[in-house]
Amino acid sequence: SQKIEQNSEALNIQEGKTATLTCNYTNYSPAYLQWYRQDPGRGPVFLLLIRENEKEKRKERLKVTFDTTLKQSLFHITASQPADSATYLCARVISSGSARQLTFGSGTQLTVLP
Amino acid sequence: GAGVSQSPRYKVAKRGQDVALRCDPISGHVSLFWYQQALGQGPEFLTYFQNEAQLDKSGLPSDRFFAERPEGSVSTLKIQRTQQEDSAVYLCASSWGGAGELFFGEGSRLTVL
């Protein structure tokens, strides 16, 4: 079966450190990976998209990498702040013609400690 | 509106009742998705529309679940004869299409007693 897995259910780090979250996929190579942030009681909010032919994508303090050999994407938050505390979701995207499949992992709950 | 709007935000139903959840996507968005999210889990795909066409309904858990988008904008997710296991947050998302980002609503939290 085609799965997308996020390694850690929860991650606690100290303010100012770099948080690294992992997303692994099996049995296929997604065309794209997307990362979302979700706060309690809210819908997910899009952060970054990375294509399979891209190694790295950056946006402010965020960085995403995509390693098709390891079948893995890493999501980094540098200089983390307590306001970064949230659940982070990765999602694989496969587009074929008019069809789209967007499948989410179970999420990693990040807590940045002051 | 400025974003995806879902209603009601909260719904409590007695087991066996029918419920209808509404989604107003961002104007002009072609794609519309429904997801179900259980506590502590990621969103699980239910169904996908491109305009008014329901192109994928493989995630609907049973024939008690039905979704429509008759005019290619507003969508309704209907759950008939609700069961306790239907309790979850139902998220609606829309996008321009392709592989672009999804814009999510705040969700409708359904509790079945």
C-alpha cells in the first residue's frame, strides 16, 4: 500500500534551536510534497511545496528537503520560537490528468519551550 | 469571502439522525476536497470535486456518506443515520487545481451521541 508516515508524534525543543521533522513515504515517488501547519481547533494552513525534482526549498525560517533515494522529506524550522508550537502535517500529492490525490501523514506535534 | 467557510462549526447529533455539513470554497476555486480528521490524527481523504464533477469518492467510508457540489461552488457533505464512529472534524479545502496548495476551512466538529 502507499503510505506516508511522520516519524515522531511529538517533538519538544528549546527556543532558538532548529526543529527537524521527518516525513517518509513508501512504494511510490510522489510528484510533490506539501507541508502544513495546524493549530488546535483550526484547519491546516499551507507552508511549503517541494517538487520531486527539487532538492531543497526555503521560506524565511523554514526549509524543506526532498530525498527520492531515501524516500524522505525533512522539514526544518530554524531559530524556533514558542509561537512555532503546532502540529505539522506533510502531504503527498500525485496528479494525473484531471485527478488529484492529496494524502496526509498523521502529523508531528511540535512544542518549543521558552 | 476571503477564505473557505464551513457551517455549522459544531454539530451534536443523536445516533441515527441525518446531518448536512456545508462548505463555501474560495470563489473561483476549481478543486474541492472533503477530509475527515479524528482526534490526534491527520486528515483522511473522503472525496474530491473538480467543478461540479465528483472525480474521486474512494474515501467515503460507507454509503451513508454522500457529497455533492451541484453548481461547482458550494458543497454539502451529508451523513445519513449517523453512528458514534462518525464523530470527527470534517474539513473542507479548495484550490485552483493542479498540485497547488489547499486552502482549508476551520472544520465542522460532529459529535454523535
